[in-house]
Amino acid sequence: MKKVLGSMVLWLLLGGILSAEWFAVRDGLPHCQKVFETTGKGTVAFVGGSITEMNGWRNLVCEELQRRFPNTEWEFIAAGISSTGSTPGAFRLTTDVFQEGKKIDLLFEEAAVNDSTNFRTPTEMLRGMEGIVRQAKRLNPQVDIVMMHFAEPDKCRDYRAGRTPVVIATHEKVAEHYRIPSINLAKEVTDRIDAGEFSWEKDFRDLHPAPFGHRLYANTISRLFDAVWPKNATPASPTTSELPPPLDPFSYFHGHYVSINAAILSEGWQRVEAWKPTLSAGTRRGFVHVPMLECTVPGKVLEFPFEGTAVGIFAIAGPDTGIVEYSVDGAPWKQKDFFTPWSSGLYLPWSQIFEAELAEGKHTLRLRMAENKNEKSAGTALRIVHFLVNGQD
């Protein structure tokens, strides 16, 4: 208890100096406050990876919103999926968040941890994050968005070396372009550890934070609320403005799922109605006992007709996952290895975009399993949960 109180005192001493570095208000959250106070209803969505899926900061923020707006009836959408970042986020947004035309008033988005640990390039990081932000603004021009950059050791090392982590710099380009608030929790955690308030090993413990870390995240979000919703200030009237041109015309702001039923299967491919693993490995919630397309035999071809500028798949990558060969519109075959550093003991959701800069129009994707495989994999299998298309639905 003494240590916690000491940390709070130190935060009070440091907050006025450093808090400006920890979040950027930009155009704030001008619309949702008005909605919460005048309609008596609010819909808030949380999109991200495992740190968002687990019980922690998200639950605390829900409690904070209920405290600030006690007369509001709430719907909270928990749309965190472990192991996922901004690329799958852009393609699952309509299904997992804006389902059936749901109007979202406030959206929290985090992807900085998984975008870097999942080996996304800066181009993919931008296209995924812009895909989420721009698509959300298209679906509801008055949605307010908070972008967050969570902490992990590599980001702390970057800041101590005097450089901004690539993923945070890339995501910040999107936040600045669309004038949405962002919270740099990676920078805050680094600064406060270096100031002697707490330690990573004893207090924060992991990129999946201990309760101390979740409370820290929630407290910073609350301070952002204080900054954008000053006491006794009149809420801003909702307005609608034109979206700026996209930072990248190939960003995934028309991303969506397409059913596996759209595929044309050859011998060697099958639809499994409620897939479950036969090998001993963990699974992720929502990616077991669901329909999947499965192939374990190299050389057998699947065809998927689609219309759009980008195409990929959302699959599960487990102990026997192989190397996928793909071709669009008869182009030479290319390969992607779907076996990940975590696949030996876990069937995890894994999205890959095969082609992202196609001409508008109709195309055909062909897939087959390669004869070769990752030396650590036990097989040449692929299991597809969704096709991913960036194009008008």
C-alpha cells in the first residue's frame, strides 16, 4: 500500500511535466459526450488483441464511463481477439463491431503490440490502422475514436535509445491525419519506470499487464477524459465533416470478411463444420468448433473469386500448419509460411494478405499447399476461417 501511495504522489509531481507527452488530444471526443448526455444511451466498442480481450483496463474504463454518465444506458462491445493487430481488425470491423448497421459512439483501438510482434511491415501497419479508422468514420461519421499504444519491452528499449518505435510512429500518422486522440502508454510506462515509480518486473510484469498495469492504463484514459470533457463545459454539438484523402489509397477501409462458402473446392479440400484439433495444442476462443476449410494434401487447388483491390485469408496457424502457395489471376505462384513462432503449442488466428494493390474489379485467387514446409511444422495443413477482401461488399 505504501508503495502504491508513493507512486501516486510521484505521479502528481511528474504529471504536469510529462502528461503532454503521454497523450495527444487533437480534435478530442466532441460527439459521444453529447450523445451520452442527451439520448441517455451509449454504445462503446473496444477493438484490439489479448490485452483488450482479457479482463482489465477495458472493464475499468466501462466502470469509469458509468461513473461519469450515471443516467446513461450502456452497450459495451468487447471485440478484442488475442494475437490480432490492425490488419485483421480492419477486415473484421463490420462483423465484430458495426454488425447489422450498429451505431458506435466511441471506439477504443489498440494494435501497437501485435502489429510489431506479428512482423507487419510499416506499410501494413498503416494500411491496417487507417483501414480501421477510416472505415469506422465511413460507417458513422460522428464516431469518436481513441487510439492507444500499449507497452512492451522492445518499445521501452526504443524510447531509452532515443527513438520512437516504428509501429507507434506509423499509427500516429493515422491519428494525426484523422485528428483523433491517441494515448502513448508505452512512453508513459517507460518514463515512469525511469522516474523510479515502479518496475516492469515487479509491478507491470508482462506485456499482458498485472492488475497494476491495467489500472495504470485506465487511469490515463480517465485523464484523457478529463482533458476532452472539462467540468461544467457545454458538450459540443455533433458535426459531420468530409474525410481527408486517405494516406494510402490501398489502405483496408473497405475490408470485410467473405464466407468460406464462396470458395470453389477441388479434391483434397473439405469444409469442416465444427473444427477441433487432433494434435495437442491450445486454441483461441472463437477459432475452434466453427466452420473451416481444411486441406492437408500438397498440390490441391482451391479457387476463390472476389472483387476488390486486396485479398487474403484469416486462418489458424498450429503445430501442423504448412506453407501456402497462392496466385491471383494466373500470376506466378508465390509462397507464405503460415507456421508462426507460437504455432508449436497453439492454434492461433493468423491473417495474411496475399495481394494488396490490385486493380479494381473482379479477380480469382488460387491456393494450394506447398510440398515443402517449415522444419518445425508437423504437417502441410491449412485451415481457413474467413476470406479477407478489401473492396465494396
